[in-house]
Amino acid sequence: MNIIPASTVESNPKYEPMENQNTSAHDQKLSEKREEKQKKSNEDTPLEKREVVMHGAKLSCPYAQAAGDLKVTSNEIKLQDQLWATDADGNNMINLQFKGTCGHPKWPARNMSPPPCMSVIKLSPWQNLGTSTVQTQTVLVKESFITCNPEFNAAAPKAIPQVASIKSEIQTDETPKIIDAYFVKWTSEKGTPVEKEEEVFNKKLGKKVTVKKKIDTEKITPEKITERGLSYQVALIVETQGLSGKKVKVKVKSGKNKVLTDVDSDVSLIDLKDIEKVTDASKYAGIKAKAEFEIAVDNLANDPTIENSAQFKDKAVIKLMLNQRADDLSFDWAKLIKASPDKEASLYIEVTSDEPKIEYLGKEGKSSSLKNTFLNGEGTYFKIKYLEQPWIIKAREEQELGVSEATHCKKIIDEYHAINRQNKPSACANTDNSSWCASFVGWCLNKSGYSAQLDPGAYSYGHENTRYRAGFKKNPTDKKGLEKEEFDDPVWGKLIAGNQPLLGSICVLSNKHHVSMAVGKSSDGKTIYYLGGNQGNKVCVGTFGQRTSSMYPTEYTKKSEDDELPIYYTKNEKLSY
């Protein structure tokens, strides 16, 4: 679509009477000539089309809700106290400013609500330029136009070309703006190391010397998202203009339905900076979720450890955990989400600044007349979903119940050991045939409607086929029991390629002596956290070594979300089995 410097004038609808069939050809021809003359009188003459464009010119875009403003930042030359617009004034939302939302048809086609114009302006160079130059740049004229291909985008101010004869200061009347706020999935990869000069004390020379050190960097890929799983991490980004170095205050609010809290109330989340401060792993469990976050604009833009830090110019960024505890899932929240009609919790973002004369380009919220809320509306809310599978939910319920050998021995014997057993154990203690880790996994699967291994021991959950124990009949019609153990049809489960610990996968561990279910990982990905029974003689989350297999029940279809485990911050307690 093309944007042109012009005042948009909407004419009133014309009344057109029915044609009189008796009208003479002469009268009709005369009428056509009058209309053509009127049309020409309303158009700019060729000379007028070449008139130069100045700062503050109105812009016309077919998909904008109203005329925009052209803000000149490319030069310092004034004509009748106005800056000349040039071809360098095409720096996206820095120079072309439209209020309201973008009406381009691509947003409905993507099932997205129209975003603010200021967040999606993406321009090509100006066309049909004038012939004069101002500070080495070509001026714009009324027939100049620029093409916009709207996409989520950003812009940073550019330096004005320096000319020896120009001595005046840059004139600007830019109003600071809060443009947009949204959530992203934060992915990092190793960047290119950079050299940094540092002063260090040289004992031999007895003085400080400058040395060059290589610093490792990371490259960040922020992927805009509309939903994320409970306990997973996100980054919240606020896009601004004219607020570099200033701070914004951010709150996450409850959306359309009461799920985690009342509608429009604050939702407390964990700030990952609080986690980074912890040096004693036992303190992770004490980290408190916060309802408000204060973030500096450009907090990452000048970070030498981020290779693409320039991408975060004029942005305030905070990394959050969609949880109220750092060391495990917030099962209270999980139950609320699971019980909600849509099986999700909707959120939106509220942004404020203490700076004066801020222009907010969001939507008016309930708490004030400021247009300072974002993602606040049907079809735009951010959604938290509970991704754990039904058998994990059953395990969570038992974890919440506090099942242990000391308090629930009868339950372990009568319920867990009773599922799919030919040889039912008669005790709950960790002796002889009474280990109950496999019985617990089978109970969780069975109670959630999935297949479980027959008469299981921990290692048998590493086999896709059904286990038939030695000494017991394989079929009811058999005259005697099997001489040795067999694995045969039916298939109860399916192995995961590479034995990867996916969300909810049933994993055989500890040299095939234990079986549990993967629910999380450490921040470096080296430690996997498992939820299971007979872990320290109770149902809990713990770590184990030597994973030899990973499995899903045969009825379950793996989802893309299962590939990623949430990160838990805990003391990595290794448990007995």
C-alpha cells in the first residue's frame, strides 16, 4: 500500500437522479464537460504536485483510521520556520506516525486483531522525489509516495548528515510514546565472541594496564507468541519512543474471565532476575512472585554480551516465569486453569511511566483513562495453558495429597498395587516385591484412561509390548504358567526416539531399577526432574541418573509442546527409590 503526503478530504455522497431518456445528446455532452472541468479544478496542477513537503504534513494511508503526521528528523534546514521533509524521513514509525490500528487485510487472514499502526510500519524508500537537496538529501514533494508492507517492526533514530554551514541545534517536538507491549518466546544461541578493553593491575609493572579480553556473547531470537504453558518462561517487551534510559512500570492483568484471579486484577509472576540473584539453591523455593515490574528502556540495547543488542533499542525487556513458584509447578494454578471453561487463563499488559506528557498507543483500561493497556480485548489476550498430560495431573493430585509410605501405606497396597497385576504385592515398604514406583505409574495411566504395563517392574516400562511374568499364564486357556518371562502383544506403549525425556514421558531410570515421569529440567538442561512414586518413600519430584528409555502410552499422540520441558530452579535433590 502507498502512503502519500496529502490532506485526506472525504466528500459528501452525491445525489444522482435517474437519467432522463429525453435529454438531448447536446445537453449530455455539456454535462460531461462540466463534470470533467470540476474534477480538474479539484486536482493539484502539475506545478502544485511539485510543491515541497514540510514537517507536520498530513499523510494519507488507505488502511489507517485517520490521517497521519510526517515528523522530520533528517535535517535542520527551515523554510518559514518549518523543517523540509526529505527522502531520509522514511524511518518507519520514527517519521510516519499514525494513531489507531492498522486495517490491512493481512491481520484478519492471520486470525489476528488489527495491531497498532505504530508497531507495524515497515517502509520502502520514498519515490517521485523533488530535485532540490537539503543537507545532502533530496526533498519530498506532494506527489512523492512511500510503500508500507506492514509487519511487526521497530526503528531507531538516525544521525543527521553533518554539513559545515549548518550550526543550529536539532529541533524536535517528539512526544514520548508507549507504542506496544507483548510476550515473546526467548531463544538464545551462542554468538560471536567480542573483544573488550579492561584495566587490570600488573604486579610486575606496579601499575594498571589496558588488556583486551574476549567476551562470550549470545544471539537472542524473540518470537512473538499468543500463548504459553504454565511454568514456562517468556519475555515481556514494551516498545517505546523517546524514553531511552527512562523506566516504565508494568503489570500483568487477568483478562476476560475469572480464572487465576478476578478480571482486571493483578497477576503475580516470577521475575527471572530474582532467580539469577540466588546463590544458595535451597533459597529458590522462597522466591516470591511479583505484581508489578519496573523496567528501564534500552536495558538490553547496550549489553555487550548480546550480539544483536541493537534489536532491543527503545525497548524495555523483562523475562518472567509463568508461575508462582520457581522450584515446581504451581498446581493451584493448574487446577484453576483445568477447571476453567476454555482451559486457559487470559492475560493482558498494563504499562505506565512517571515521565510527563506520555502518549499511550494502546487501549483504555478499567483503572484509568489512559490508553495504556495492550493485548486487552477479545482475540488479543495472551493465554496461559496447562500442558501436562492427564496421567501427570493424577500424579500431581497424589503429590498434593502428600502420599508417602508413612502416611498412605494402605492406599499404596489397595490402589496402586491393584492395577494390572497378576502378582499383587502385599506391602508398601521398599522390600522384596513391594517397590511401588511401577505400580504408581500404572495407576496414574489407568485412572486417566491410558494403557499401562501388565504386572510391571520398573524395567518393564522400557518395553513397548506387554510383560508376561514367569510362572503365570499368558492366556486364560493356557494349562500352566510360563517357564520364563515374555514380552508380547498387545502393545501398550511407544518408545520415544533417542530416549528423549519429553513432557510427561515415562522414563526407566537408575540402571533400570526405577520408573518415573519427566516434568521439568534445570536451566542448563543437564538435569531432568521426574514426578513419581517411591521417590524418597513418597510421591514427589526428584532427580535420577541413567535414563535407559522414554515412552508414551500407545493411545497418546505427541504434541509439539511436549518437546520442551519447563525449567525448574531447585536444589537438585537426588532421591532414593
